[in-house]
Amino acid sequence: MLHALTSARLEFIVDDTSGGLEVVHLGSPIGRVEPATFSAPIPEGGIDRLAPISVLAEAAAGWMGKPGLRLHRDGTVVFPRLDPATVTSDGSSLRAVACDPATQVSVTFLATLHDAGVLELVVELRNDGAPLTVDEVLVSVPVPQASEVLQFGGRWSDEFHPTRHSWEWGTFVVENRSGRTSATRFPMMMAGTADFSEQSGTVTAIHLGWSGDGQVRADRLPDGRRILQAGEIFGAGEVVLDTGETHRSAPVFLAHSAAGLNGISDSFHGYVRARPTHVATERPVILNTWEAVYFAHDLNTLSALADRAAAVGVERFVLDDGWFLGRDDDRRALGDWVVDPAKWPAGLDPLIAHVRGLGMEFGLWVEPEMISPDSELFRAHPDWGLVDPHHDPVRARHQLVLDLTNPGAFEHIRQSLCSLLDDHDISYLKWDMNRDLVAPTDSTGRAAGQAQTRAVYRLIDEIKRTHPDIEIESCSSGGGRIDLGILTRTDRVWTSDCNDALDRIRIQRGASYLIPPELMGAHIGPNRAHTTGRTHTVAFRGATAMFGHLGIEWNLLAATDDELAAVERIVSMHKAHRALLHGGRTVRIDVEDEAVSAFVVVAPDQGEAIVSVSQIATSRGLPIGPIRIPGLDLDGTYWLEQLVLDERRLGLAKQQPAWLEGVEISGRQLAVAGLPMPILNPETALLLHLQRR
Ligand code: GLA
């Protein structure tokens, strides 16, 4: 029997008869389905049956690709072949239970189709036989029309690089073994029709909602069928189920669009925004102290910085790394979460009172999952590192990972965080995690990477449960831990340690495929970017940061009056348009000229929009062609005017377009004919405001 979950953009149809749960359709809704059309021919030259693409593809049924389950028991391989599933469904979610009496394994499939068109798949694997080792659980779905694959990689300070492949044959794999979500191997992949773009083409996206080791794969089988797969990666012998025990997989998220990548982000953003855990309040403008003062903390300087922050309109002051016991540099002290009496003789309260007195919230940086070998904590508990006991541990930034699977370590760190929050007027934690896991092993010698990630989730959940008003930012050396798993329990991500506006345009664009702007930390950094050495105007930095959760990460005490005035202008412009910027639809624009990057944020009722056009390099031809603006009300008429941040953005020209002075124009003209662009200097941005008449 067929079962369908249907939303406007995505339909998921499964067949319960063929064992496991065969996915017969994942794509745009198709309405009535004729089952006979799903039986594919079986070519000569292979085995006598064509194993279906099931949520858990079955090796025992003849599946020749990577199977959904890899299991063994006491040296014997276990190949489950599930009986037809018993399915219950209410139209938006589906629960299917299937078992294999021969191997005493049973599976519960949980599929939820969220209103925005995001399908969430979770698999529960139960063992009713002798202890069972689980090597792999991998979810599969078909992508029959896809002939190109898009994946995302990068590195510290340069996250979310898209890489595009033509997919004529074989497999693309993103395999992450860093113990955190990873900037280098981001767990998301898209597969679509040839030349899919921001605005057109059919695309399916898969994302693993998990903040540890995992894989996403695009596999084109020898018989021509194309699938996407995703699942966690377990350490050797890490997941063993005793009789009666169950393993629950991390969620796999799928989105589908017949209107290019914008449809994918529409689904993901819509889903994230509808979650009960999504931030409900206006996103306060932040000042973060990291690139302003680094480890050099003192009350007078930071109070003066807070004064300047408040004066330019900042609403939340976040004290970054450097405040705790002996933390004078990054070589020591992680784990000692008490205020450093040398830097803070009267504790943090005087600064907090000052910040609160200025009407700002106070936030604090922590890195709870770490332990420095040079720390009181390590001296007291040298066995609390999550390290391979047989070899010298590999350090990163001079630190080790704290073994949170050890109940003592977990409880110690939970209590330390609770004390900090109970003893101070803190409303925000920047929760950092600054190193990869290397051969993560608990004190008994067992692989513990998965258990560590689950313990991190438990720790954050505990802090949120006991301190429900605290907001938490997920940071991991910048954008190393951004995924829908961590975002179930956190309220902002630090998108990247790169505050260079030029690189940020691309980084934020890459992040925008998955996460909406209100969760994306974006800061106005110093004049000269610390990670690249490039220099940009305040206006360009502001025009880029404006489209995320805005912050400032710059020593404003060293800024000139003109610069302070520019920052104030940007902050107040952001606040004036904050509801639109954080609640609108982000539509990335296909622009032929690679020297230009453009997008528009459109209000849900299409009554208002802000267009951002950035000249990211020098264009070969000038002027650049008209830019067509999608997403607007085609039958509406708009008043269009520029939001002026900086006059210097306009380039050398005998004449610039007359519309720059403001014009009334139809949504249809903007979408179909577009707007001739002024000549812009490289590394500048043009912002346009549209208000429907
Ligand atoms: C990481 C973060 C930075 C900053 C430093 C502090 O690198 O990404 O934003 O918090 O740690 O040590």
C-alpha cells in the first residue's frame, strides 16, 4: 500500500509492501499515483531482482550501493531483510514499524513533513537478539532527475564554499570526522537538474541535523538510479545494542524545490522559523569584545567600550574570551570557569552593572567542552580528557576536549555554568567549541565521539531547562558548528571568524541556503580585517553585516567621530528595517556578472523589500546589465529609493541612472526588465528600499 505525506513543495510517497520502506517519490506533488508504474525493468547481466530504494536500503534484498544498515553480532554479519511495514499516518507524519524475525532486528521509521516543505526522517533500530554492534545507519532517498551535485566546504574563517559537479557517474561523499559539524565538510548536499541556479531548476537538498561525525552522499548506481544518503559515522564498536535496546538516529532533513535554490532556502527558513524553539524576540544588536580587546580585560576600558557601544545603539554587550582564572592567552585555563581575580578584583558585577545601567543586556563567552592541560581542573582530574589512552594526545590551540561522557566531568561543568548564571545578571552565552576531536575515547577505552555529541546536547538542554531565559550562541572557531541539530537548542550561530565584509558576502550567502538571517551572527569588524588584512569602509562592512543578526566587533574606542557616526547610522537603519530583515524571504538573485552579488529580502506580504547589490570585484564590462529583481508583487507598484550609507560607493561615470533619485516602478518591470545598475566601485554595496504604493 502507498502512503503519502504532501505539502505544497514536497511530496513523500512510500510503499510498505516491499520490505523496509520503499521511497517511490520524493519531489513536487504528483497527486494520484499508479503503483504499476513503479515496477522498473530488470536488465540482463545482473542479479534477478532490483532492490528498491528504501529509507534503509537493504543489502539482503540485493541493494548494490551502500546499505542502510551495517550490523554484526559476535563476529557474524547481520543482514536484516525487513517484513512489510505496519504504517500509521495522519497525513503530515508517518510511523512505520518493520521487523526481521530472522535477525531479531526491528526498525521504526519516523517521517514528519513540516508545513514549510521540509521532510524530517528518523530511524529507530531495535535489537531483540544477542548484543548487536551497529556500524552504520544510513537513510536513502531517490533523486531521479538530478545530474549535478552541489556541496559545501571551506575552512576556518572561510566557511560555506559551494562546489558544483556534473554527476554522470559514481559517488560524491562528504565525510566529516572532526567530532563537530565542520566548516571543511559541511553536512549538506544538493542534487538537481543540469544548470539549476538560485532561481530555476529542480533541486533536492539533504542535510544531517547532527553536530558530530557524519556523512552525506550522492550515489549514482550502476543501474542508473540516483540517490542521496545521510547518516552519522560511529567509532569502531561505539554503538552496541543489548537485548531490548534501541538506537535512535540523528534526524535527516530533506527539502525539494522546482524553483531553484531559493525554494530550498524558503523551505529550510520556513521550517526553522516555525519551530517552537525559534527566537521570538527582536534580535538585539550586539557588541562582542573579541577583536576589540582580545584577552586584555580591564574594567575601565571595557566600561568605556560599553559607553561607546550604547551610544551607537548596541543592545547586548558580550564579554568574550579572557575573563576567567589566569586566561591571559589561549594556552591555558579552559575548565576553570571562575572569574579571574587578577583582571577582575571586584568580579564581573561592576562591569555587568555598568552595562545594564546603559540599558544593554550582558552576555558571556564560555567554552565548556574543553580542558587546558594547564588548568586547575586538569591538575585535579588528569583523566578527564577525551583522548586515546595509548598515545600522546594531539592538542589543538593547546587544549584537549573534556570527556562529557564521564558523569563526574559532566556534572562538574554543569554546576560551574549554573553557578555563573545564578551568580551574575547574564542573559546570553556565547558557547564556543574550538577544536576537532582526535581519536575520541572515554576512560574505558571505548570510542566516544557520538556519545560526546549527545552529552553536549544534554548539557545545553540542561542549562536551557534550568535557565529558560538564557539565549545561547553556537560558535565553533567561527562557523564550525552550524546545523539543525545544534539549532534546536541554540539561538544564534557565529557564522565565521572572518569579519572581512568581502569574504563575508560569500560566506553568508552559503550559510543562507540553510539558516535564516536572524540566526546568522554578522559583525562590523575593525577597519582592517584581522583575518585577511583587507581594509573596507564602515559603510561596506555595515551593508554586509546589516543582513544578519547585526553586531559590532571592533574597538570603538579607537574609532574616529566620523566612523562612530557611520556605525550609528547603520545600527539605526538596521533597527528601522529589522522586522523585514529578520522576518522576510531571502531571495538570492542570479546575476550573470560574477563580479556582482545580489539578493533581496521581501516582506511576507510582498509590500516591502530591501535589495542588496555588492560589487565584489571589478566588472569586465561596464555598465553591468540590468538586474532583475525576483520575489516582488508582480501586480504591485513600488516606490524605490536607495538607502544611502556612503556616497563613495558610486564609481567614475559621466552620468549615473536617474532612478537613483527615487522612482515609482512596477514589480513586473523590476522582475522582467530589471533595473540598470549605477557604476559602482569595487568592494562597495548598493542598498535599495522598495515600498508598495
Ligand atoms: C573562537 C571564536 C572567536 C572567539 C575566540 C576566543 O576563535 O570563533 O569568535 O570567541 O574563539 O578565543
